[in-house]
Amino acid sequence: MNAPVIELARIEKVYHEDRPEIAVRAVAGIDLTIRHGESVAVVGPSGCGKSTLLHLVGCLDRPTRGVYKLDGSDVSGLDDDDLARVRNQKVGFVFQTFNLLARQSALENVELPLLYAGDRSPSVKASAALERVGLSDRARHKPGELSGGQKQRVAIARAIVNDPAIILADEPTGQLDTRTGAETLDLLLQLNAAGSTLIVVTHDMGIARRMARAIRMRDGMIEADGPAAEVLAGVTAGEGA
């Protein structure tokens, strides 16, 4: 069996903990293990803690308490600079809003993680990543010259250019039409089939059901975790939103 890439032990995230009258316990003592190569959907009603969990797993934030091991290393107490290095090396992000730099070409957008990592020949790897997502012929185009689906493919290329341990996708089809959204999901699942660990936070039960595993959250806790078909049986779009 594949080794764990994510290990959370008693993870909590409390906002404004020093002010009890407004404190929010967004993640409430979660234990979670995700192994290399899994595809996982995270679902639940708004305010259940999905986004906070994503931020913790992606090292965009640190837990209030508990232990988080990413690819075998404890990252729970790292400072901001160390967290940034871990994010760059271990995590690829795909966002709903693409987050591309408007004045940079597709190739230059994909090069960014490599530049942050000090890579001296970023264009070689960035070109290869664009080829993987089928956008070699758009490398010199700027985001304003690309369709929504093409922008998301650039974002995916940027997410995978450093060969991260995990790909985190936050509502990756939220701004795309149905056909383009399906193509984007197909691409993410192809990357997963090639070995990338894929975690998708989504309101869309159709997307969630295409993952092998689903985690359903409520009130900062995991209320169900297992094969997607079982966890999501009978869950409507409204319940998963």
C-alpha cells in the first residue's frame, strides 16, 4: 500500500482564540490520512471547514494545535518562510479564479513556481508542463487571449510544474461551462492516474462522485470518510454545498 502523503493528528484551527466572544473553531480535532496517488473529494455545507482544511493541508495556514506531517515531515510549527518553501516544493494549487498574471504569457505564468525555487532554466520545465496539458501552441499568449478552459489548463500546468506531492483543487470548474469543466476534471484525473495525489474541494456532487474517496465535513469535523459512492449516496447538491 502507498505511503501516507498527508497525516493530520488532532488538528484544530481556532480563529480569534484570544477573544472567546468571537472565537471560531473552524477545524475541530481532525485525524486524517491520505496516501500517495489517492483522489479525494472534500464536501460539506458552507462554513463546515472545507476551505480551512484546504488551507492547512496546502500550508497556506498553520494549525492552532495538532500535528501535520506532509510527505513524512512535520510542518505544523514552521514559520512563514519555511511554509512558503514547502508549498513551492510539495503542493500544486488549482483555484476557481485561475489566479494568472494578466501581463505575463502562459509560459511565464507557469515559470513562476520555478523562479521562486531558484531554477535556472525554468522555460524547459514550463514548456513541458504546458505540453502535458495540451497548450504548447498557446505558450506565448496572455490570459486575456485565452478561453476559460485554456486559462484553467495554464493554472494546472503551473500547479504541476514542480512535480508536487499533491494537487489541491478548490472548485476548479466553478467558472467554466459544463463541457469545459468536464474536460478540466478529465485532465486532473489523468494527472492522478499518472501518480499525482489529487484533493478536490467542491460543491458539485457530480465532480465529487468521480473521485475514488470522499470526505464529508460538518461543523469543523469529518462526519463521513470512505469510498465516494458510499459517502455521497443520497447527498444532494444542496447538502454538499
